Amino acid sequence: MLIEAPDLAALPGVRHAFFTREGGVSQGLYASLNGGLGSDDAAENVAENRRRMAERLGVADGALVSLYQIHSPDVVTVTRPWPLSDRPKADAMVTDVPGVALGIGTADCGPLLFADSQARVIGAAHSGWKGAFTGVAEATLDAMERLGADRRRVVAVLGPTISQTNYEVGPEFVERLRAADGANGRFFKESARAGHAMFDLPGYIAARFRAAGVGRFVDLALCTYADERRFFSYRRATHRGEPDYGRLIAGIALTP
């Protein structure tokens, strides 16, 4: 049902989980632990799945907060849970409030969980290529520091994400990243299709964290596309012509 990162699990006062697709009540394309508020799954199934996630994270039902994700570098500071119908448009959250779980939804993009256990500040971010490119990781670290964290103490973990082997991109994408920084060429390798390339999103995210001066960055090296049993994948669903897909949730909370 869930995957824990040893580097986060070792921190006092922090609970976290990278939930898999297993252990829920949803059916069909969404089987079974679909946490996607934007999916076409039955609302009551999503609500029950999220209740189970909240329970595992040690927070009350309704205290697992999520965002209306827009592939941005925008960060929200969470002081209390909000109704899911009123979730703000952003792609990262930070808090120093115990008992609130920060939940990020993904289905190939990178789920990032952050913690400075000494300062008791946590964060969570959704990082596809656009979020990584525009600085969502750096913005989250900045927001954590405004709450008293020190990025040199922060542990940041990248959960299940599409791997380079399964992430083909077009020439415009390659040109955009290379134009921004010629060194970005190292994140591409040749594709079987002419003019296309395979993009290393986890490697690119890791490089952004190193440049930002984070204390410790860990990539769990789990591919959403390749592991259908455990993970939902937008790209896999698209390649199959499926009408929708479930969303994985990565969550983190401070214990009281």
C-alpha cells in the first residue's frame, strides 16, 4: 500500500508515505487506491481512499490537504486544513503545523517530500518537467526557510516518477531546455524516433536540488510507467488509449 524512504523514516517527529495504487476501494482503471480529486472515479471511493491515507499518516480525516496542481513553481504555506473544493492553485506546500498532512498527486511527474526535523518544518511538491524547469524545488526550499528551516538540514526525497527509459520528448522540448542551459543536454539520450529524445526527469530534478544546496537529496528510483502493479501512469494510459487514470498520493505530516 505504501513505500517509505529510509532517510525520512529516520527523522523524529515526521510521518510520510509514498502511497502505491494498492489497498483502496476503487475499481477498473482506478484500481484501487486512487487519490485523484480530478479523476472521473466515484467521489465516494476517492474519499474513502484518502481517509485511509490520512489514517496511515496519523492525521484526522479531512486533514490531508491537496492542491489544484497547475505545473507551476507556486508554493502555499499551510496553517490549517481547507475544504478540498477550495484547494488553491499551486504545486507545492510547506507547514510547521503538526497534524496536517501535505498530499501531492502524481501519475508520472515527480512527487517530492521535504523535511527539516530540527526546525519541524516540512514540504511537499509536484514536479513535472515544467515545475522543475521553473523552480518548484527551489521555491519550496525558500518557503521552508521562511518558516525557520535551513536547507542544509533538509532531507528531500523523490518518489515514484517516470524514468528516462519511458519518457520520450519532442525536438521543441529539447531545444527549450538546451537554450536555457547548454549543460542540460546531458539529460537527454537518443530515441528510436528521429528528432525525438529520451528525457531524464529524475536526473534533472536531482541536479536542480544539488545546485540549490539542499542538505540531502534521495531518488527512490521507482518508475511509474514500468511498474503497472504498483503505480498509476498518465503516459501508459495515454499510450493504451484509456480515457482516464488514477493518481498516486505522496504525503508528509508532523506528529504532535
